[in-house]
Amino acid sequence: VTVAQSTAEKYKCDLLILGMFAETKRLPAEYSAIDKSAGGVISELIKLGDFSGKANETLLLYPKGKIACKRILIVGFGDRDKFELNVLRQAAGTSAKLVEKTGSAKCGCALHLLLAKKFSAEQIAQAIAEGAITGRYAYQDYVSEADDKKKGIGKLQIVIVDNSASIVKKLRAGCNVGSIIGESQNHTRMIANKPGNEINPASLSREAQKLARKVGLKCQVFDERQLAKMKMNAIIAVGSGSANKPRLVVLTYQGNRSKKTIDAAVVGKAITFDSGGICIKPSAGMEAMKFDKSGGCAVLGIMSAVARLKLKLNVVGLIPSAENLPSQTSYRPGDIIRTYSGKTVEVQNTDAEGRMILSDALNYVAKKKPGAIIDMATLTGACVIALGNHHAGLFSNDEGLAKRLLEAGQRSGEKVWRLPCGEEYLEQMKSKIADLKNIGGREGGPCTAAAFLGEFVEGCPWAHIDIAGMADTNEEKPYRSVGATGFPVRMIVEYLRAISK
Ligand code: BES
Ligand code: ZN
Ligand code: ZN
């Protein structure tokens, strides 16, 4: 996605993308020059009323006259008063997916023309770039007949065109930010989609090292021997059932060398496959548990974006990773684990493993006293029951942090809904024979899990995002493919951009 200075009607391309609101009864003034040089096809369309303008509805026009493009694609913006940047993100994604089918390689894009009054050019171009880049991604690594066009991102060119030099400058800045964020989110999806026979804790760590070299991050990988020496006994316990031994990845970005302190830490659960362990899960749907590494994959995308955006912040990313399998060497129900923090945990269910590995990683980073800790995890099935596939659960011990994350969710279109995790919930996690137990009963499952995590953050401002319902999807949307979604990369990068300003 790039930006060029030109009028839309003079821009030579295979296809020109325009937006239209629902209930459009008259040709918008912004389109009058385009319509005139296209032989009036747009005003004709409006007159005949053939296009509803519903969000993500599309229509292809074949213009007559002297316009420089071969085709015009109109995409619906929905109701004018319900419009938000996420509608634009989706419109861009819908368009990017569709133009491929027309064989158009170079598309002009003037989706911003109707939006100039409501949003800045930077915001608009960012949303277009994010939508087009994430909209076009699909996981095709193992599909033999998939051609290169479907496999790779990069052959389609979308060029946002505007005739004003000052607007072009702003569009370029937003486009650059949106491209980095979109590519980072796709990187997260690319790794999260990989199956358990390809991604295990060691190969995930190699992916982290590869990425770190590429974008300029420091990367430390602690293997099972180092983890044992450090007394990361919860990570060790969860990983003990698999021949694929656990790892802890620590990525460091120093964007503010004038201080040593850490502004924010992001921690992501990376269970490369969650069978449940000795408390084995039912077989139906178990294949989706390859997505149990999604939190950790999100950390990769976030850290990559932070480095490429050169944010003036110090950020660390932690990825505790293990494979949860049943075997002769697995941890068992009844085991008592002395975690890295020194607190002991009675294991009552080996399938509640995410909170175990997170407890060690959270406590390790909390001891460095970062300004904020944000963890993300496919932690509880109960969170999916509570919030469905539309919001992730947000839990926090800090009002300011919670508010900033809720706002970042709104801006990025990756929404979170706050749930409680206070004292009452912690009560449910107390064990009779250890400091804590790892399950708290069916009632308030996402909240008791969060309360457990909160015991390991040493009083730091902390937020936990339960992404169990958001990390992957079976539902193909016009702007989104099935599989890993890359949630909440956009949201967290948006939060970090805001605190860096
Ligand atoms: N990875 C699962 C949670 C999950 C379930 C994510 C469904 C996505 C979709 C987690 O490790 C788990 O198994 N949690 C248990 C906790 C229970 C034993 C307290 C659950 O949700 O059933
Ligand atoms: Zn589990
Ligand atoms: Zn899990």
C-alpha cells in the first residue's frame, strides 16, 4: 500500500476503489470530477438505486469516457452516523480481497475522499493500509494447488491517490504506520496458524530469534536447563509431559536510551499444543488447540511493530512456551509446584496450564518493575461463553491502564470488555495445602483465572486480556480469512503508540 499525488480520474490503474454510504441519493461532490470523466456511471448507479451502500457490499463498474482506470469498485460504508474507522478497515479489506479476482494488479484507492471531515488523513490512511494488508492474508502454506498469488502478500499494489501535496504527506505517514501494523499482525497470524508438528517451543523460539535479527530486537532464549536453574518450576511442570521441551523467550526493545527503566512489558501464553495433559480434553475440536500459542505469537507481532515504528519507549516481550501433553513424565493433578515467585500451587487440573506458565513469566518481569504489564492468553473456555467472539476479556488492577486499553480497543477495532478479578475471586483460588490452587470452580472461571495471575505481578500496574474467543475464527468474512486473527496486535500497538506520545 503506497500513496501517490494525482487526481483519482487521472490515475492510471487497473481498478479504482471508491466508498459510498448507505442511502446515497445524490452524487457526492467529492466524486463529481471522477463521475464526469467516467461518462456518468456513478451518478447513473445512484439514480437507478442499484447499490445499497451496506458495509462491505461491493459493485464493479466499467467506466466509459476519458478516466484513466479500467474498472471502478464501489464499496459500501454503511450508515453515515454509524461510521467508524473499523468500517473503513473492513472496506479496504473487502476491496483488497475482491480485486484479486478481477486480476487487477495495480489499484488506485480514493476511499478517503468522503471521510475528510470526520478523520485525519493519517488515521484514514492507517486504517486503509491495515485493512488491505490484513484483509488479503490467508494461510495457504500446505495447500498444494494454491498459486503464488494466493500464497504471498505483496503482488497487489494499492495506491492511495490525492491531488494535494500536503494531504499526500499526511496520507504517507499514516500509510507507513498502518502497513507496519498490518504486516506485524499478519506475521502473528502466519506463525499462530502453523500446526503443532511444525511449531513447538524450540521452533517458536527460533522464529523469535529470526524476527529479532530482522527488526533489531535483543532476543534471549532460556532452554529447559536454564529454566530449571532459574526455578521456573511452573513452566517446567507444564512442559514435562512432552519431548518438545519448554522455553522462555525474552525480547527487548530499547527505544529510549536515556533511561534504563521499562515502560511496558507484554507477556503472551504460548502453549504450542494444549491436549489438556493428564486431564485430557475431549477429541472434538482439539485440533483448534494449536491456537493456544496465540498470545505468544501476538507478542512477536507487537514487538516487531514497536521496533519498526521506532517508538520512543522501552518495551520487553516475554513468551513462556510449552507443549501440554499426557505421558509418563507429565505433571499430575495433586502435584504441588513451587513457582518462580516462591508461591506454591496445588495442581487440581493439568488443563489449567496457561496460568501456570504465565505465573513464572509474569513474576520474572514484575521483579524488573515495568511501568505496566500486559499479558494476553487464550486462557479460559468460559471467557468465550461469557463474551462470545466479539470482545476479549479485560482484567486489571489499575484504573488508568484499563481505561487506556479500552480506548485503544475502540481505536483499533479490536475490542475488549472489562470483567472483575478482585478479592472475592482470589478466595476461590486458595488451596488448603498450598498457597494457591490452579482452578477455582466453574463459577466466574475467567475472573478466578485472572485473580490467580494477579498474585504474581508484585503490585505492578497490570492488565490481562483473555483472548480465548478472539484468537482464531472458523467464520470466513469478506475482509478476513479463517484461522488465526492476530488479535490483539493492533490494539496493543495502538496503546503503546499512545503512551509514547
Ligand atoms: N487453552 C485452554 C482455554 C481455551 C478453551 C481456549 C477453548 C480457547 C478455546 C485452557 O488451557 C484451558 O484448557 N482452560 C480450562 C480451564 C479449566 C480447567 C479451569 C477451560 O477453559 O476449560
Ligand atoms: Zn488447557
Ligand atoms: Zn491452554
